[in-house]
Amino acid sequence: MLPDQFTPITDLLRLHARAGDKPAIIDGDTIITWAALDALVDRAAVALLNRGHGNSQFGGQCIAIAAGMSWAYLVLWLGALRAGLSVAPLPQSATEDTISMMAADADAVQLFRDAELASIDTWLAPVGTRAPDVAIGPDDSFNLIYSSGTTGRPKGIVQPHRQRWAHVQRGVTQGYGPDAVTLVATPLYSNTTLVSLFPTIGLGGTLVLLPKFSAEAFLQLSERYHVTHVMLVPVQYRRLMEFPDFDRFDLSSYRRKFCTSAPFPAALKAQVLARWPGGLTEYYGMTEGGGTCILQCHDHPDKLATVGQPAAGSDIRIINEAGEQLPAGATGEVVGRSPAMMTGYHKLPDATRGVEWFSPQGERFIRTGDIGRFDEDGFLTLLDRAKDVIISGGFNIYPIDIEQVLQTHPAIEDCAVVGVPSEQWGETPVAFVVAATPLDGVAVKQWLNDRLGKNQRVLDVIQIDQLPRSEIGKVLKRDLRDRYVAGQA
């Protein structure tokens, strides 16, 4: 049973260690039991303390990890937490210069790469070593998650222990617990992964690691280990639905599937609901925190075009460009607050202030940069990122409206709409589409524009092999815009 008061995740790990031989982590042929995990985490914590690291407070010591997914990665992370350090998980795929920049920005006392994790036994403290108790408070830094940098220099998002504690508490309502088996199929440096991973650890379940995603490997592990929970991004759901042998795998053990981090088309949600047992839950929120919306797709099949209703404890509002709160039904920027909020951007007070909005009562909210509106039932519909809204001839055009029409074309598998400069209109929309066979762009443009309002009509339809995406599935619209402007589309 989860304690009533804030408890650090590594203290919860101590409690679960009493389960002895119950698996905590399955990584290929390696199985780490809860008792073994607790002992390994002690050894990692002491090894870090012996190097003079530890006893972190906000702004205190931090280690950085830029490595592939593995059991050793998790042992190191948990060991650092037990030693009182914060962790900066960095994207291994970033350039060496970017990794070095992020590690330096995080004030990391040490950067761990694959080589160190592959030889973890050589630097762990001796077998049987027990870590001393280190006081950890709810406002101490748990980790620094670096933004993708798709819109500029990556920023370190400081997430406190209280934010992860809130995720563990929410996990109780989502069926996580000692009998849960969670398949980890997204990178460990992404908050998308962590909002599922840490509830599993905090509530004593089992993690099954899939370092390199493929539809077949995913389905094999799901069937073999009777997986109950998974967090995926929309592009992974699409690949699974398109996998020819999907329906021959036994997925009846699934209780809940989750999705976040990128737009999840309603038609794809409907496919998952129809073909995959268990509930489907979409989370909408930011790594910075500031409120979450939850759509229980299985309970609200008529609301699949929305991202759901505010979660318990989340206060989500809509404001206009002047920072004034708007009434229900109005369109504007989404702002939110909740117990799960970042402390701020690391060493960037101006950037932190730039994403804060304060209510007339002085309550602190986080600005999402997303444009949306609530319907009459309190479900939030997202229209677009504020920066992606196309202003054409003085009218706001929301690319998602055009993309939803394109998704109904029988030959189109994926699409994205961006605004490009126009001398006549300021900006005008251009559509990029992915299809299995060559398309007549002029014909598709005509088909599309016949179904759009006059102000929405696209200038061009460009067929490409695949949309550029970040590692967690977000379409890199700036890349598409730059390609078109450069004449390389």
C-alpha cells in the first residue's frame, strides 16, 4: 500500500525489496529481482558518495547519463537518487558537442556513457554495502529533463521529487501495482517514458525493457511476459496497427495502454480500441508540468478528437494574448497548474518567467504554447501550437484542421501542414503527405481544397517518403518549412 505522505521513490524501493525473488527489471536474458535491485542501488549510491558526490538540494549536485536503455542505467539513476543526487538523462543520439553542452549546463559532476554502464561492476561498491540514509525532501531536484531543442537551445527542466511522487500517486488509479508488468519501449531520457516507468517502480511492478523498438519484438515481449501496461507515442501505435501479424499475438493481459507527446489522430485511437484489449488512455501535458488532461478513450469513444478532461488536481484554463482568462468555449492558449510542476528552467530565470502565468488570485500556472478550447462537456480540443498557427490574410488557420481532412484520403498514410511565407497573404499553408504509392500532387490539392474553407486552402501538396520526427515522434515542422522555403521539398 502506498504511504499517505510523500515518500522518496528509493524508500519505496526498500519496501518492495521484501518481495525477494519477484522480478523488478527484465532486460533481455538478465532478470533483476527486487531484492537484488535494492542491493545494487545501495552499491551504486555508496560508489557515488565515495567519489564525493551526493546530498543534493535544489541546484546541488547532479550526474548526467547519455547511454542506451539498460538495467545498469536504471541502477545508476536510482543509486544517484538514493545518494541525494539529481540526474540529467541526455539523448544519446545528440551530437557530442550538444551532450557536452547539456552536461555542463546541468553542472554534472560526472557524465556516464555506455562504456561505464557496460562495466558497472568495476565501479560499484562491494557486495553487501548498504547506503546511509540521506534526507530527501519533496522540493529537492529529482531530475533535469532537457527539451528537444527543436525550437532553439535545449533547456534543462528541473523536476522535483514531489512531481514524481504525484505520478506514482496517479499510477494507483491507472492499475499500476505489484502485479503490473510495464513494457518500456521509449527512451529513458524522455519524460514520456518516465511517467510510466516510475509509477511501476514506486508501486512494485515489473519493468520489461525494449531498447530498440520494432513491432515484432514489442508483440513478442508483450505475449511472453503478459504485459499489462505500456506507454507509446502515436507513431509506434501506427507501426503496430500496420504490422501484418498484429492480430495473431495474444495481448489479452493488457489492462491499460497510454499515449502522450504528440498528436494522436482520432482514427488511430479507434483502431487501437477495436483491435487491442484493455483500456487506452491519452495524457496531455508538458514535461514542465502545469496540469494534465486525461482522455479515457475506452470510456469516451465519442470524444476521440479531444485530449480529455483535466486530471484530478489539475487546473486548466484558457487565456488570450493579453493574458486574460477566457470563458468556456473560447479559443486561446492553454495554461495549467497541478502538484506536478517543474521548479523552473535550470539557470534560466527569464525563460522560467516567460512560461509562467499568474491568476488574479496569484496562483502560478505554466503556459503550454498550445491553442485550444473546452467543449460543453469540459473536454479539451487542441487546435495547434501557438507557433504553428498560420496567419494568412489576417485569419488564423489551424494546421490540424487541414491535417484531419487529409487523414480521410484513402491513399495518405501520414501528413503535416505548415505555413510558408507569402507576399500576398503573409503566410499560406503547404501540405506534406506520405503515401505507399506515388500521388498526383495537383489532384490531391484539388481534392483537399474542395473540402476546405476558402481561407484554409493550401498552396501546394508535396509527397515525401516520411515526415521528419524527433525520437519521441513529434513532427519537426520547422524542418519541413525550411525545406520548402529552400526549394528542397
